[in-house]
Amino acid sequence: IATHTRKVKCTPSVSDSSFYLLATLAPVPSPVPVYNDKYVLANPQFEWFAEDGVTFEPQYTRDKGAASVFILDSKGRIVTQTSYGDHFFASDDYNDFELVHFLPRGWIQARRLHNGEDVGFDYVYCTMQSPSGRYAGGFKELACTQGYFNATVLQYCPLYDEYFRTGTVLGAEYSATTPDCLLVTYLVVPVC
């Protein structure tokens, strides 16, 4: 069982203050997406365990107590700490529409230098934006980017969840069809 082990920092002005990520969208379509108004949980996928560590996938839970605790490190990377070490928000850099994961540093670095080429997984870099006013609570909103293709559109694709156990995608543009996806906004909810 993976447990979350990071010490919580409760000073909102500190750059690495602890927070939850709350997934939402506006306006809310019908039927309501499975992730709406739920917290992000980094869920382990032990079948992807290698010498570089175990991968974790974004899943969603209403239970704040079960949700993962995150920080934004000094380089703008989202990090969660588990009993398997630090895991970073990352995605494959192969094209402009990729599933996102929480990966250990070793997993990312080992694949970046595969066969002497810069291929594999890259960190997703994020900033906290002021509240847009579209969502209740007045929470900051996460804006992320990754890779050569400047993927910046966070979305959820149910088809991918069915086949890959995560439907969370970072793309260069929104995919309303083929596959059918819904936009996602991550709100930054302070732990305390």
C-alpha cells in the first residue's frame, strides 16, 4: 500500500506550501464528469513497477482525507511524496496529446536518455494563477505546460480511463471529439 508521507507546510505565502488539487470545470455539462468537484489522488500502478520506481496515475476522490498532498517546487514542478519517494507530474513528450502521470525522478531521467536520444517522459511545469472568478471558493488555478509542442490544455478523456486507468491528458489543444474529452481545471486548495 502506498502512503503519503510529506510533512505538511501550512504557510500559504511559502513557495512550497502544501495543497490539494481539486478538479472542476465550468459550466458543468450533463452528465456530470466523474472528476468534477473531486480531489486528485496519486494512485499506484504496480504493474508498471521497475528498478526506477512505481508509477502513479491521477485518480479522483471526494474524500479530502484520502487525496494526495502536493507542493510546487522551486522549478515549477508539481510533487507529491509517497512511501515510494517523490513523484512528479509528468507526461510523455512524444506528441501534443499525452496522458499525464506521477513518476519518480529516476523513471523520468532513465527514459529521457533512452538510446542516446532525448525521448521519453518530461516534467510538467506549472504556475499558480489568480482565481478567474469562474469557480466557488476563490482558489488559485493551476496552469501547466510541457514539451516541445507546448501542451497546455488539461482535459479528461473517459476512453483513456477505460483502457489506461487514467483519463487525464495534457494537450496542445482541446479534443471535443476523437477522442471525446472534457476540459479540467485544477484548483489549488491549501491543506490548512
